[in-house]
Amino acid sequence: MIDVRIGYLPLTDAASLIAAVDFGFAEQEGLRVDLQRDVSWANLRDKLIVGHIEAAHLLAPLAIATTLGIGQVRSALRAIFVLNANGTAITLSTALAQEVEAARPGALKSYGETALALGDVVERRRAHGLRPLSFASVFPFSSHTYLLRRFLSLGGVDPANDVEIVVVPPAYMVDCIDKGLIDGFCVGSPWNSLAVDQGRGVIVALGSELAPDAAEKVLAVPATSSIMTGPAGPKLVRALTNASRFVSDPSNRERVAHALGKPDRFGMSAEVIARTLSGELVLDAAGRTRSAPAFIRFEGRQLNRPEPSVGSLVYGEMVAAGQIKASAEGAKLAAQVFTPEIYDRSFA
């Protein structure tokens, strides 16, 4: 057996990783995986680059930012498997959702109308000298930041000047909105659904609407890791491939939801998690629902294989957000983060 320590955050998009361990797919490949739950992306990144864990469930843009050394220690990472596409949503506090509805009755029925009404609210608050609205993302280098910026821009809101965007770890989002510290957030499931169930938030936009099939999380390892050259890499890829198929099968949904909901995993209602796996979402306390089959996707060669072109797309988002100046060298390094070498070797 090969021992591997892997860090993760309690998010639905870690389902394949957790299923690989809890349903025996890793063991079938001769792996003994120690899954270590964490609270923030910064913690996971730091533990990975200093060697406290060998691999991590990681934000795709953060893997690139770490490789480029933007705002942190430079350490080359490689994404050997794409864990999911989509799975995020934007939630407003119940109070802000009421303001949005008052500004444009019926606006909450579509994300485009919600964005326009939010622009009205921002302008009115500015005219009355009120504080800017505050929105949270999980990390500066994340699809959540880029989705939030895109959504705000649809309503004519300048993300850099008209509102405040702060960083909050996923598990703390609901508490922050409850205490009035933020007015809304963009986070991966199941935290949006938990906010709705607790009457603290209203889901107004899905990542699958704003940027369909965007790569979300990856399994990242250091570029110098033995996982890149030894037998553990292909074993991990095969285990995750089988687990992704298992998670994607509707007949396994209840088992997966219960596995994720256990106290040592998420410590959350399996029913809430099951809704995020199926895309059958409850949007608000009034019980409005939305069926979004593509809300989160886990499986498929075109999804799981880490294509260099995906790294290029993510790099483009980072440039567009003003986080880095475009350069040929930066683009090359970003593309190299997504390397299909181990994926292809796993099935040779």
C-alpha cells in the first residue's frame, strides 16, 4: 500500500475525493489515503507547499497563482485531475434580496434582472451616503471572485469601486451573513443551500449560468512530488475516475450525500447535500425551486483530463480581473499547471 495525505475543504466538489476513500476506490488501487479536512484555501496551499500533505483539493486559479508566485510564496504546482465543473452560486442576504425585489418587483426570477436591480440598490445607497455593499468570495484567486465580478458588472456595478469584495472561508460564509458582516457571497455548495435552509440567504445566480462548465477544483501536487513520477499518480487518477463515475450515478446519490454529511466530513444534513448533487435547488425560504441538472458535474474525460488550454483560460480570467499583467512567460507557466501526462499514463 502507498500512503498519501490529501487535504480538502468541506464542499460538494470534494465528493469524488471523499468517495474514493469511503467507498474503497483508493484501496482497490493500493492506496491508503489520509484525508485531512481544513478550513481555508490558504491553509491548504501552505500545507501543500511545505510538505505537510502530498496533494490537495484546490481552486484551479490558486494552483496557477501559487506557481506564478502572485501574492504568496512561489511554488510550482501541477493539476493532475480536474475534480469538477460548476457547483457555485451567488447568494444575497434576505435583507438585500428584499431591497432588490423592492427596486424591481420580480427581479429575483432571473439572475440578469437581479443584477440590474442590484445596480439600482448600489446607486441608491451611494446617493444616500450609505456604506457600500460588501460581498464575500472564498479567495482572491478563485472562479468565485471572477463569477462575482461578472455578475456585478451585468448590473452596471464596478466591482473594484462600487462595492467591497472580501475573503471569507466557505464554512464561515453563512455565519458572516447572519451577523451582518457581509451582504452576499459566492461560494461552492452546499453552503448556499445551508444559508437558504436557515433563512439567512436567497440564491440568485448559479455559476453554471454565468460561466458554463468552468473548471472549479483540481487535485494539485507539487511539480517536484514523487506523485508526478512514481506509481501513486496513476493510481490516484484511476481511483478518482472510478469515484467520479460513482458520484455521478443518481442511484448512488443518497449514499454519497450521507458519506459527505458525516460528522468527520461536513457535519451537515445529507438532505441538503443531496440537493446540491442533483441540482434540484431550493432558492429561498418561500420554497422557490430551480432544477439545474448541470449545476455541478464530476465525470468525463473532457472534464477530468487536465488540459493546458484550461490553464490558459484561467490565466485569462486572472488578467481580466487585474490580478496580473499578461505575459508570454506567465501564460506558458499557467498552461503547464494543467498537465495531462499522468492522466494519460493512467489509462495507457
